[in-house]
Amino acid sequence: MKTIQIIDAKNHVGEVVKIGAWVANKRSSGKIAFLQLRDGTAYFQGVVVKNEVSEELFHTAKNLTQETSVIITGEIREDSRSKFGYEIGVSGIEVVGESHDYPITPKEHGTDFLMDHRHLWLRSSKQHAIMMIRNEIIRATYEFFNNNGFVKVDPPILTGSAPEGTTELFHTEYFDQEAYLSQSGQLYMEAAAMAFNKVFSFGPTFRAEKSKTRRHLIEFWMIEPEMAYTHQEESLEVQEAYVAYLVQNVLEHCEYALDVLGRDKELLKKYTQLPFPRISYDDAVQLLKDNGFEDIEWGDDFGSPHETFIANSFEKPVFILNYPKAIKPFYMKPHPTREDIVICADMIAPEGYGEIIGGSERATDYEFLLEQIQKHGLDENEYSWYLDLRKYGSVPHSGFGLGLERTVTWLSGIDHVRESIPFPRLLNRIYP
Ligand code: 4AD
Ligand code: MG
């Protein structure tokens, strides 16, 4: 007899198989028991009919408790009433591990309780659906960059550089030196682009941000492509193609998960249409002022109400171009005719999900960059390797970083970034 996974049930209709599963839920009457089974690949129903099985088996079925692990034997059948489409007619149950007083019951629980039980909460169907979408975004990311001639390069996690400013660093000891946990692999990816042309990284990044918002994590994963001989406009084309590819693949491969989450698929389809709109920072400020925002002046960074208003003015993700130099990191390319702005772009997701990509063209001039490093109060000795890239064959280059969890949150249509990563690190939470 074959052992299968629930997700493959469609290929075994009419066969008697074994499945290793857990009991997610159960309903029973005197004559029939319905077991809601999950095995990590999917959820479906096991049906135990009293007068088709032994008395002992029916008794076992009726007394199964939530999250008991079981090896089920039975015949796979079509089940037109369920969304999944298949069920198993149970003829055998072997209890593997008992489970008593499982804390997460089908009733409503508060967020703190669920976060304290994250190691168990992950088993629920909503969390399962979100993680399947996360997994698809990761899969499609590798596929997109591999198909487009990018080489995967892994920047270090322990580092002495602070590309995104020195206020949000996690300090750590590195024998007798000081080191930080990486905020961004970008500077190393620039070195890699000079060696391998088009590169991308995918790894964890850390920000000691004291912000408690629904968009901020302390530890998050970032995809950071970097491209030699590439100006901003070409980089924007890669960014929109990449994001549209993610949406397309989630639509194609995660239909069931999107349905579990109640996500509007027609809306998502719109986000696969290229190009995405572009608006300059200057025009975005004007747009806000024209619409009654009195708390914004040229030179300010956008807060989430501003981003949401700008996003709602378009039907697709939107690029905001060329921010004031004073609110952006030291490495961005200066604008050729204006001293007050830099060549950069943020991509803002629709529906109020905020910034999902930050990117820019990079400064190529040695003297300019040295001056910026000094002005930002950084130690030039620690950046001499980075300055070398401008000494030995400097070329125009651009890159960007996409936040994985923000993207998962958006495509899943959930309220808070904490549910987009298996074990979120948040302000005041490092457990479990
Ligand atoms: O805009 P950021 O800070 O850009 C960089 O780090 C650049 N060095 C990237 C590059 O050009 N290679 O971060 C990039 C993205 C943001 O757009 C956002 O999606 C995500 O990373 N992000 C966060 N996600 C969750 N929690 C946080 N605290 C985040 N901070 C940034
Ligand atoms: Mg940013």
C-alpha cells in the first residue's frame, strides 16, 4: 500500500492509501465521524462510517482529540462539496502521538496569546496559506533571477558597514572588534556586480528599529539585485517585471491559499500588467498638498498615511522617483542638474501596504562618495574597500532591495507583517 501526501490525493482516486496526518478538527454523530485532517501539505476530510468499520475503530475515531497524530488508511474519493475536491473513506486509524488540551482551539484567541503559541499557531489553515504564498514568492524569485542571467551571491551577515545609517544597528562582539548584524547586503553586492555583472542576494537583514507598526520587523529577509552598466530606468524595468512575475506565479500556484485567505484574485491580476506608474517625489508632495495634507513639506519623508494616499491614486504598484538627498543614504547618485535630489526610487504597493522596494542608481565618483561618507559621519577607513570600487574601473550601476515580508503581507492581503514570517522578531518579542 502506498503512503501519500494529502496534496497528491487527486492522483490516487479509487486507491486505498496510507497518510501520516494530524487531526485538526472533528465532528461526529452516532453514525458517522468527520475528521478534518492535515499533513502540512493540505487539509481534507476523513469520513468514518460506523456500520462500515469495526466498533473499536469507530470508538477510536470518535475519541480523537485535536492535534493527535494518526496514520490513516483509506480510499481516496472525489468530494464535490469541499473546495479541496477530495476526501478519504477511512478504514484504519493508527494513533502515533496523543494530544491533550491543545491550546489553540477553533474559537477566537487574542493576538498575544497566538504570538506566544506561534510554534503551534503555524499549523492553522490561515497561517499555512500565508506560508505557502511566502514559499511561492521565494521559489519564483530564484526562478526570475536565474532566468534573467543573475548570479546569486551571498553577502556577509556579520559586518563592519552600515549602509542604511548608524542609528538602527545591532551591535555584537567580534572577538576584540565591534561588528554589526547586516542591515543590507548592498555594498557587498556592488562589489559582486563589478565581478559578476548581474547579481542578486537573498538573506536575513536586521534593523534595531524602535518602531511598532504593522509594517516593521526587527529581522526580515531581503532580495537585493545589483546590476553593472545599468541606469535607473533599466533598473525600474527589472523591478516591475520582477514584482509582476511574483504576482503572476502566486496567482498560478497558490489559488487554494488565496481562497483560504479570501484574497481578491481579480484585483491581483491587475498587478501583472506592465508598466507600473511613476511619479516624482516633487509631484507626490504636490499631490498630497492638493488633497489637504497639511503635515507635509518638500524635504519630508513620507509616513504611512502619505504612502497610502499616493498608492490609492493609482491602480497598480507605483514608483516614487528621486527623493531629497537629505533623507536618503550616502551612496545614491546625485541628480545631474539638481543638487537637492538623488537618482532613486521606492516602489509603493497598492491597498495601503506601503513601500516594498527601495532602490537607486549608485554614485560612481570617488571624490563625491568620499565626501558623502565623511558628511554622514562614517569612518572612511571602514569603507576604503567600497571606495576601491570607484578607483578600479567604476561603471554606472543600480540596484534595489525588496522586502520579502512586506510582499508576502501584501499578496496575502493580511493586516500585519508579523504573520508573514514563521517566527517574527518584533520590538519586545523574541519568543518563541
Ligand atoms: O529601503 P531599504 O532600507 O533599502 C535598502 O536597504 C537598500 N540598501 C536596498 C538596496 O538598494 N539594495 O529596505 C529595502 C526594503 C524596503 O522597501 C522594505 O520592503 C523592506 O526592505 N524593509 C523592511 N521590511 C520589514 N521590516 C522592516 N523593518 C524593514 N525595513 C525595510
Ligand atoms: Mg526604504
